[in-house]
Amino acid sequence: MPTLNEPNSKDSNKVASLRTPVTLWLALRLLSLPVASLALLYDKGWRSDLSVRTFLFAPWYSYDAEYYVRIVKYGYQAGEITSGFHPLYPWTAKILDALLHEPILSLLVVSSVSGLLLTLTFYQLAIKDHGPEIAGTATALFLCWPVTVAVFAPYTEALFLLFSVCCLLAARKGHYLVAGFAGALAALTRQQGIFLTLPLAWEIWESSDRNWRTFIQQWRRWSATLIVPAGYALWIAYRALAINDVKPDFSSAQRFIYSVMISPSHYQVFPDQQFLPPWTALWKATRILWHGGLHFSAYGDALLGAVFVTMLIFGWRHLRTSYRIYSVAIVLVGLSYHTGSLVNPYTALPRHLLLAFPIFIGVAARYKFQRLRFVLFMLALCQSLFLCCFVWRTWVL
């Protein structure tokens, strides 16, 4: 038994096992900063008016980041494209901006802190079912995956994934109310947060030994599943009351989605976007890609999407049922989102699929990597190239 002067060996091992994923996160976070800045220099060239501020922050003003900066600066406005973006991420950054007075820096700080906490909680979730080695591999694969660059960008992914992992982790520990509130916060960060209701409900069902009578008697537990959609409902209520952005149209499922669940202003991003049955959207996308003539990023998104779905199939039998349910829901929704036929029918598909994070646990448990460091190095290299394309605006993240 350890004395007061002796470190607890179990705690020491726990800290040591966390050190590797945290170090990897820190290395990737630090690497992303010069890569983004150098990508900007390569694209724009050195100019005498290029200040340190521009060198550090200008690379991150790209795609959705511009909308989050606008929300931090001006809030939500009726009819603005920003009303389609969920509020928790930019509102958190807005609080920090009162101190920093630099919106893009505030957004980066929020995503960075969220990314660090995400790394810690993801490892803890993975170790619930597997040993430290598999948990470490799963965390490393997740961090180095090319599309995980979104976690290091001023995007919602880091905060959303943090709350999503916390939701599943709390559910695994039997803290269902905590899981419900974490899921609600995820739903206030991204639309896909509402699907956390599914794994939470399954974990509660499992805790009742799959007995309906026991399940009904434990109403305090299953009532936690109502908290998750309540978070989404809160955002809809805000859009309706504060910015007059909700005008319900029940004439079709498509119109209901874009009049209530998602802001009509989203059409300003992709005028011909649709939510279709996944098989319909996939068939349309396949035909469009087959005819050719699209931007190269369309084929890159399709390739990364196909690899991700393959990873889900590959690691399927090593995933808990609740993880399978959540991952399938995210993948099907991602495949259902058709962004049009002009440039890319599946714009940002790999980033949407990344939200099915348990897939990395299944892959790490299924396959023992003989040259893991080499694999991680190649993935991290691809991540840096992906970041360069983000800065150059040649690939929509």
C-alpha cells in the first residue's frame, strides 16, 4: 500500500497512458499553425504589408470560419446566412472575445481547448472496452485522420465531438442525466447532436436488461433521452422568437426540414441542396461523378467517404451496439445530404462522417498495426496537405 510519499502506481500508469495522446494532439496543434501560415505565403506571396497578425490569422478565414466570425462580431440577423449555424460554438467564442478582441483567435482558442479535452475523453471512452494499447491507437488514428484537421480549425467539430464523447462516456458510466445534458449541448453545437438520443436510449435499455417493465419503471433514466432533443428545440425556439427565421411548411418532408429543422438561409450556401433517402442521394452522386468534369475535390471527398464507410464495416464487430447505432445514423445522414450537381454532390462529406467517431475504436480493435508510426506519419502528412487546400480554398472542409 503506497505511503503519503509514494505515488500511486495505478494513477501513475493512468497519467503515463494519457501522455502519449496528449503529446500527439499538442504536436498536431502546433504543426497546424506554421503549415497554415506557410500555405498562405505560398498562395499570396510575401508582401511588404503582410503583418504578423495577417500571417497568423488570415489563413483561418476560410469557408464556414467566416460565418462564425460574423456571428461573434454581429450576432444573428434575420435572413442572414449565419442563422443556419448552431450557436454554442460562436457564443462561447463571443464570451472569450470580450477579453481577446480578436474573433478568429477566440474561435481558435475554443476549438483548441475543446480539442485537448476531446483527446482526453476519447481515450477514456476507448479504454472502457479495450486496453490502453487499443485506446491509444484509436485516439492516434482519430487525431491523425486527414479530415480531423477540422478539430484544429475554427470549426464546430472539436466542441461538438467533445460533448458527443462526453455523452457516450457518461451513458457508459450510468450517469444518464449528465449524458442527456451533454447531448443537448452537442445539439446546440451541430444538427447531428440530436442523433445522440439513439445511443443514449440504447444504453438505458441495456441497463434495464432489455425488459420493458423495468425500462418503464426506470422513468427517471429514460427521461434523460428527452433532454437531447430539448437542446435542439431550444435553438429552434431562439430562431423563431429572436430572428424570425422559422416559418413552418408541412407540405413535404424537404420543406419541413428547411423551414424548421434547418434555416432556409442554408440555400444561400448551396442553392440546390437536398436531403434525400441515402440510396437516392448516393445514386445521383455516383452518376454525377461518373460523368466527370467536376472539381478534383469532389473525387477526393468521394474517396475519403468510401474509405470511412469501409472502416465502419471493417471494425463493425468490435463496436458496442450503441456505437453502431450512432455511427450508422451519422453515416446515413451524411450520405443523404446532396449538395447539388454543379461542383460537388457530396461537399464536405468526409467532415460530416467524421462525427461517427466510434469507428476509430472499432478499427483499432480489429487490426493490429505493425508499423503504426509510419501509418500515423502518412495520415498526418495528408492532414497537413488537406489544411493547405483549406487555406487555398481548393477543397471545402
